[in-house]
Amino acid sequence: MPIEDIEKTGKTRPEWTPGDRCRRGAMTGVDGAGAKIGVERYRAWRAGVLGRVTEAIEHRLLGALLGDVAGRAVLDAGCGDGTFARELARRGAFVTGVDADADMIAEAQVQAAGLVVGRPARFQVGRIEALPFPDASFDAVVAVTVLCLVADPARAMAEMARVLKPGGILVVGELGRFSVWAAWRRLRGLLGAETWRRSHFFASGDLRALAAGAGLRVEKTTGAVYYPPHAWAARLLGPMDGALAWLGSFGAAFLALKAIKN
């Protein structure tokens, strides 16, 4: 069943999914024009098999690229409702989350107040193209499916590089260009879906070029989510998704980059 179809069992999700995401700063207004994505849609996404499996794969990959974050200052740029930020806080990071949507930040603050393990996490409203922090503020910066709808990805990348400390790590997760998911999104854009008409899709080389243009040294690019956007595919193929990383960007709905600030 296509991801737009509403199934009463909750196994598939309607129209928008964060696996389709562009969810974070961009979708919540970081470029001043993104479509509004509400907290309830996050919850609906995670209630289904497709959402749970896909998000777990993405977070596992991002966490591996970030490495040990205990005791480190980490910025989640475009944090949405703060789910990944809270995961990093549980791992011992001093996390700051920023998002353009005040409602998302409010939800992130409520959820973070319930943390009983790990460090406190703090959240504030802000735009990725003009991060409200001094130069060299963070040991690591992570941005997940944010650049896909930012009007100027190069500017956003430069801002993330600016707030990194020398030797700091940038990890970016984005929408892959060469996947079934991308083909479906593009079709939806052609049929009038405004979100996907304006979206950016990336190859590994695009992410590398953006990072290099911001003065960062690229250490690794990799891919994930090689199955089509269906609950049955996520359930069946999700457990073996990591074994397909050798394919790189080909077929990957999700791309990730790790870069270092010299």
C-alpha cells in the first residue's frame, strides 16, 4: 500500500512521513516558506512499522558517525520535537536543540523534562541559516533532513561549520536522490505536492561539495534505507539494511555525511 494511504491498523501512514521527512527546521519554517508539520504527525509516523523501523535505522547510523558524545557539547540543528536530541542526552551529551517552529520546541522541552537518564537537554527557537550561537560553540553538530527544503543549503552548511569548534564533527543526514522514495516524492511534486516540488535531493557528491565549500574535511559518506516506502518492506528488509551500505548513494533513501572542522 502506498505511504499516502491511510490504513486503520496504523501500519502505513498518510501523505507526510518523516522518512519523507525534510521534517526538521526546513519543514517547520527554517527557510520561511516550509510547510507546517505538527507534533501529532510525528507521533503518527512513529506509531507505524515504517516509521519505527526507518527512524531506528537512521538514528543508529547517525549515532555511529557521531561516536562517543559523553561530556561533549552537541547541537541538533533543526531538532523538530527533540527525539534524537534526547537520545544523545541519554548518551551523556550536553545537547542544545534549535528549530524554527516554536510549537516543536515547546514539545521538545516538555519531553526533555521527563528525562531520568543522561544529561539535561535544552531547546530554543532559531534558524539554521542564522544560528543564534557564537563561533566555535560546539564539539559536534548534527542536522537531519533539514537541508532538503532550506532555500540556501550552502549558507546553512556554513553556519553549522561556524559554530563548530576546531576538530569538531559535523554529521548530516539527508534525502538520497537515487532511490524509490525520491522517485515517488518527485512524482508527487509533479502532481502538485508543494513540499516535494520545492525539495532538494542529494547525491553523496553534493553533500561532500557543500561540506568542502564550508571549509570542512569530509571523512565519510554512506547510505541507508534501501527498501521501498512500505511497512511490509521495512519489516522484512529493515534488519538487513546495514549490509547494503556498500551500495553507497545508489538506492539509498537516506544519506549521511561525517566531516571534521580543521
